[in-house]
Amino acid sequence: MLLALKQVTKVFNEGTIDEKVALRSINLTLAPGDFVTIIGSNGAGKSTMMNIISGRLFPDTGSVWINGKDVTSLREHERARYIGRVFQDPLAGTAPNMTIEENLALAYNRTKRRTLKFGVTKKRRDFFREALATLHLGLENRLTAKVGLLSGGERQALSLLMATFTKPDLLLLDEHTAALDPARAELVTELTKEIVEKYKLTTLMVTHNMEQALRLGNRLIMMDQGQIIFEASGNEKQSLTVERLLQEFQRIRGSQFASDRAVLG
Ligand SMILES: Nc1ncnc2c1ncn2[C@@H]1O[C@H](COP(=O)(O)OP(=O)(O)O)[C@@H](O)[C@H]1O
Ligand SMILES: [Mg+2]
């Protein structure tokens, strides 16, 4: 297994009036090369799950495993070598006052066990240029441009490159196209597909776009109220439609409400 979440629970503000159970005993395992899309209503716990995998948050109970190793107590920077991540906000993944090549150098060093300090050498620059060219945005000709000058779509494409060009064991995408206009979102989605396929990256992608969730990846999970309420993979996923997903959601939510009512009797 490349990733395993075992009985992961997360409660915010426990014991206060604001108590919120964000994750309820989540179990999830990913085999190498799995590309899992995640959908679910607002507040379902999707980002909390990503934060627990990346080490930004720690679970209250349960454990996180990467490559058969228990990483539950490792902090975010100690897991950074294994994980590439792109957030919803294009401003979150890159440093605006640094140039494109400086940003790439940072991302490159982040994944190294020891930071061998290096300037941007000719060899490194060629490597960056080649990587940037795969985005088809002409950024390879703007290595010394400040990232703050790029559009949201360009920044998000760069974030994606920075998260993946070192071939992390695990790629986490949290609504990374949600802040973009439809054309840019489509472009970044296509790039995502290309990069994940090229490097065969094990990927978890949260999206609010059901169509996208169906089109990409080999597995799909639906979350609601801190739980995984529906899963499909392989042929079953291939034959799913948005309509079916909505029906499934209604059915599960509906029966949950019904059983709650039965319990309350
Ligand atoms: N840092 C936090 N403090 C308190 N509550 C939080 C925090 N982060 C998330 N939550 C709550 O946990 C629940 C799940 O949030 P989140 O994981 O962000 O949902 P999603 O990403 O699926 O929209 C929500 O009710 C949210 O308000
Ligand atoms: Mg979220």
C-alpha cells in the first residue's frame, strides 16, 4: 500500500459548544498508481483529510501510513519529501516575489534529504526550462520573471509542476482548479491528467466538479459528514454518471435520515 489511513478521527474544538467532528473513523488505502477523485458537500471533511495526510494536522485517533511506514507523528516538513500538494488558492503554492526559476529551485530542494545549496546553474536551468515547456504556456522563456506577475492559471500550472517534477510518492490536489475561470480550469485539469499519467503518480484529488471527478482517475470516493459514504472503481466508476452520483448521494443521505428517525423513534 502506498497510503493507508486507519480509523482516522478528527474533532475540532472538542468539548466546547463549537465541537465539530470533521472525520469519523476514516479508513482508506491507496495502491501505487491509484488516482482517486474525491467529491462531497462543503464541510464534509475533505480538506481535513488532506491536511492529516500531509501532516499539517494530526489525527485525534488513528494512524497514517506511507509506503508501509507509520508517519502519524511526523510533522509536515518531515513528510514533504514524499508528498506534493496543490491548494485551491493560486497564491498559496508559489512565492510571488521570487522568480520562476527560484520557485522551482525551492521546490526541488524541498524534496532533498539534505539541502545542498546551489545557485541556479546552467544544467539546473536547462532542466527547469524543459519541465516548464511541458506546460505549453511559454513559461520556459520567462525563467527570471517574478511569479507575482503570472495569471492565476499560470501560477496554478506552475504550482502543479513544482509539486510533481520531483515525482513525489503521493500527490494531493485540493480543489486546485476551483478558483480559475472555466477555460483555465480546463487547461490545468488537462495538465494534471498528463502529469499524473506521465509519472504514474499516486494521486488524491478533491474536486467540486462531478464531471471532472468521473472523467479523471481510476477510483472515486464521496464524503459526507466526516465519512466516506460511497466508493466506486474500475468499470463501475467508468459507467457512473453525474445523475447516478446525485441519486446515490440522495439515497445514502435519505436512508441515513430515515434510520436516524427510526433510532429517535
Ligand atoms: N481549523 C478548524 N477549526 C475548527 N473547525 C474546522 C477547522 N477546519 C475545518 N473545520 C470544520 O471541520 C469540518 C470539515 O471541514 P473541511 O475539512 O474543510 O471540509 P471540506 O474541505 O470537505 O469542505 C467543517 O465543519 C469545518 O467547519
Ligand atoms: Mg475543502
